[in-house]
Amino acid sequence: MIWPFKPRYRKKIARIEINGVIASDTRKRVLEALKKVEERKFPALLLRIDSPGGTVADSQEIYSALKSLQEKVKIVASFGNISASGGVYIGMGAQKIMSNPGTITGSIGVILRGNNIERLLERVGVSFKVVKSGPYKDILAFDREMTDSEKQILQDLIDISYQQFVQTVAEARNITIETVRSFADGRIFTGQQALDLGVIDCLGTEEDARKWACKLVDLDPEKTESCTLEKPKSLLNRVLGNNQVSSKLSAAQSWVEFEVSTSGLPLWLYRP
């Protein structure tokens, strides 16, 4: 007798974590995990977000992948300690969003920063000679002030990116663009305030979100396991384990690397 084949993961839900700043390494890891969700035919996904945001394009690619996955999988986003800016944007890729009452969220907007060390260079007697093909080829150069026309070019770029953010939130949450603009001025708010504004669906813990995801696909939360999909830890991380000192050093190093690599890029990032 031939027994009917039953997919192994039909009785489980997937879980993916998005922690820290969102950059290319986050995008690669999350997109790989989302592929596994589809390939293994998980009926639901719990997306745990604890991030201040990050780069625009990487956030957009994760969001787009989540939107595509919605056709086959129920997705519930759970906001942790902080889910701001790009973290909010990614959350818009879920059908349902749950947040803790005290979660720091919001910061809907765009920021672009450059460094100007012109005075420091003058003190040490260093100057640069630049040959360029056009007046804006070295826009945001660190050895001089920006011109008014350069500021306008960058402001136009920021405004377009901002409009994309506002449009996505309005469509995902089924509220008007004018309403989103009324609170999308970069301010942060709590999970409770996010609920009042219509940015999230309800308040609750990650466990509450897990149970909600199970119920959306008619699975018993008490009998359903969640399978966390993540990149295997390196040998160094496995050896160090939960060493707090090494974790803090690693986090500091990652932040510095992010700051350097994204200088001059528009970001969906909460910067306190």
C-alpha cells in the first residue's frame, strides 16, 4: 500500500529573526531563509523584528520578497524592543503586525549624512586637488561644504525615497497617504501609539504573535512547533558562545563598519 506523502513542515510554522541594522548581509540571510520557507511549504511565518532600520534598497528587497511570499504563506510580524524606520518598512510585508506596548517604533522617514572634516584638514595642512567630469561628481565630499544646488539635488532624492515609504505604509495598512504623512515626520512612538495610529494590528508578545500565526492557518498553537531559520553560526561564534564582552565588541565593530560603508547613502534608519 502506498501511503500519501505529507510535507514534513505542514504542521510547523517558520520563524525568522531580523536583528540589528539592516544591510546587505541581513538581506542575503533573510532572502535565503524566505526561500526555505517557500520550498519547505511552511503554512505560516513568524517574523521577529528588532531593528532600528538600515539601508533603503536592502529593506525594499526584503519587503518585496515578503509581499511575494504572502500569496502562499500567512505572515505575522512581531516587533521587539525596537522596530523603527526600515524595520517598520519590512514589517509592512506581513499580513498582520503585533507589537509590545512599549516597543520603540515609527521613525518613518529618510536620512542621509556625510562627513565634513575641512577644518581639521586645514589644521594639519592637507588639501585635495580634484579633477571631475561634472560639477556634482564629488557631491558630499568630506573636504568641503556642500553648495546650495547640491543640497537641493540630495533633498529631491530624499523626498522621492520618503514618498516610497509613505506610499508603502498607506497601502499596507489601508490608510490614506495624508494620514500617514501626519505622523511620518521622523518621530518615534510606542507600540500603543502605533496601534492608535493604525500602524500595527494589536498589542502582544512574541508568543502571542506565534499563537496568532498558528490560528491563521488552523493549527493548534499548543501542539505546533516553530522552526527558526537562520544562518549557522561560525566556528568562532560557537566557541565564544554568549560571552558578553565579545558580543559587545562585535556589535561595536559592526556599527562602525555600517557607518563607514553607508556614508552618503539615504537610509531608513532611526539615529538617536
